[in-house]
Amino acid sequence: MERVLVSAPGKVILFGEHAVVHQKHAVAASLDLRTYLFLEKTSDTLCTLHLPDVDLEQRQWNLTDLPWSLASTTHGPGHPIQDMHPELEARLAAFLGEVPNWAQRQSLMAFFFLLLTLAPTSYHEKPTGFILAARSFLPVSAGLGSSASYSVALAAALLILFDYIPTDFLTSSDAAAHLEKINSYAYKAEQVIHGNPSGVDNAVAAYGGAKSFLKGQGFETLQGFQSLRLLLTNTKVPRSTNALVAGVGRRKEKYPQVINPIMDAIDAISLRCKEAFLAYHETRLDFDALLTELQELVDINHSLLYALGVSHPSLEKIRHISSNYKLNTKLTGAGGGGCAVTLIPNDADQLLIEAAVEALEKEGYDCYQTSVGGVGVAAVSLGETDSVEWMTKAAVSTLASKFSF
């Protein structure tokens, strides 16, 4: 491996927000909006990072200065993955130096933590440099799994760098095992970034498709899942996921007889979605009937989330505007702002969709026409003529179209 391009998708929660925190099912699917990561070996000992989405422009560190003495003593897949203990975190923070914002700090901490975790002992003694650049087409801090997409791409790239998995891991006979390795290391990176993630975001970014999730019991692929067209609308309203989750918890504690049935109803929606796709798979339901059922579930799920107190005037405005075009919309993620997701029927008039987008953008929202259910993490080797131009979005789009991811 000399030059490699890795890609991983974001995610959208279709059903089950907030209820999933309280031991209920959620359904999430991979987005056609992705993060791309370029990695190239160099002949020096410098690590050059370019992460424009968190305002980091071509910053360099000498790898010989890393706190290798605190690195894991067992390396690679098959060994326990070390945790970010306080001494390691402090030493890494000193190594990084001044970092202007939280997103940049956490992105760098996750990267160097995985590097220390995966690099073999021989590399500690004589590290060789590389250039790493990442670019995401996902809006940051919008509930669409941008950090998990980055973590999965990062884990895959470093596993390839140190020859734990091949670049063409998806087509190898051990593809399932390779994806499991990527997902396990990505989850550790997500822990560095977020503290206590559910694991659903990195699992969807790694495996793609659609998953149902129940805390403590893991993930299950939705049998018969069919790719869906979506309109994502970013309110650009900042919100605190922790505060919103805590607010629902307080409401549940105060009104358990009211809130618990709402949680049960949201759980039933996720299970009904799972059953609908199974019925479609078994030809007990045609696609039009499937989509009609999903549209109804979207409306019910949003109404229940509104009752939990996690909607926002901007989300209600998006719902009102989209309903004028006979489109069904719900909040996705934590709510309180963030993003709304709108189902687009396969036979929808594109002029109608464009009119809805125009009406939403007039209100100052950002809109993305996309789809869900595509491939998870993937990687390709690049030739010398494949230009990355420091990962400008134009360069990334050109490369992505060339390699069909």
C-alpha cells in the first residue's frame, strides 16, 4: 500500500430516537453521503494531517515524539483493544499542542489513539511518515453520524497501513472478519470522541445497509431492506444531545404512566418497520404498500417524539412546508434542531421535489437529496495519476465517481 482512498457512509435514524436510550428498538440506515480519507506513505518521520472539515490545514507532527511508551503492548486484531486512560490522554494532549476547537481536538485524539493502538512495536522504534487527508460530504454535528463515518474510515485506513487487512478487504474470503475488525476499532475511536456511544453509528458506517438495534443485544440486519430516497434538511440549529436525552429522562421520571407507553409505541414502530420489510421480502407486501406504511410510521413517530418534548419550531416548519408537497417528514437524531428526514416516493415528480427544496432553502435551511441503504466502508488503491488536490470536494467527487463509491 502506497496510496489508498477509503470511504465510509453516514447514517440516518429512521425510527426509534430517544426510545433506544431506554432499551427500545431503533432502525438506522447508511446514507449516500460519505466521508473520504486519503492516506499516502512518505519517506520521512512526519505525519501530515489535513482535516478541513474541522479547520485543520496541513499540520505536521514528528512521529518520533509520540508517547510510544504508553502504546499498547499487544497489537492488532485478535488482541484486547486498549482504552484511553488518563495518562495517555494527557500525554497525547501535550503532544498535540494548542488545538483551537473541540471537534479538531477529538478528531486528532481519535486518530493518534488508534495509531498508538495499532502500530506494531517495530514501528515504535522506527516510525515512517505519511500524509492523511479526510473530507466529508456530511454536515458536522447534525446527527448524521459524521464522526462515526470518520472513525470507520480512519480505522480501515490504519488497518490497511499496518497490513492487518488488505485494501480489497470487501472482496476477500475473510470480508466479514475484516469488517468486524474495522468496526471494533472504529467503536474505540468513537469512545474517544463521544465517551459512551451506542455503537449504532459506527456499525452502520462499517457494514452499510439498514440495521435494527437494541441496547445490550447488538444489531440485526433488516431482511428485505430496500433502498429509499430521502430529502435531508439541516435546520442549522445547534443542540445538545446530552441535554435533550436528559430532558426526556426527567419527563419519564415525572410522568412514568404517560411516557412509558410512548416509549413502547416508538418501540412498536421500529418493530413494525422491520416486519414491513420482511413482508416485502416475502412478497406479502408490494413496494407501494411498503412505502405507504413507512410514510404513516414517519408521521406517527414524529408525533410521539414531539410529545417527548424533543422537536423544535424549525423542525415543525420543515414538516409544514414538506406537507404542502404531500411529503412525510420527521426529525432524526436527538431533535431540538439538527436534521429532518423526508421520505421521497420513487414515483415522485422531480419538479415537485425541487419546488419543496426551493421553499425550504428560502427559509435558510440546507437540503440534501440522497438515499439510504448503500454500501458501508470501502477502499481502493490509487495510481500515481489519481489526484487528490488535498481533498478538495471537487477532487473527491471525481475520485468517488471513478471508483463508484
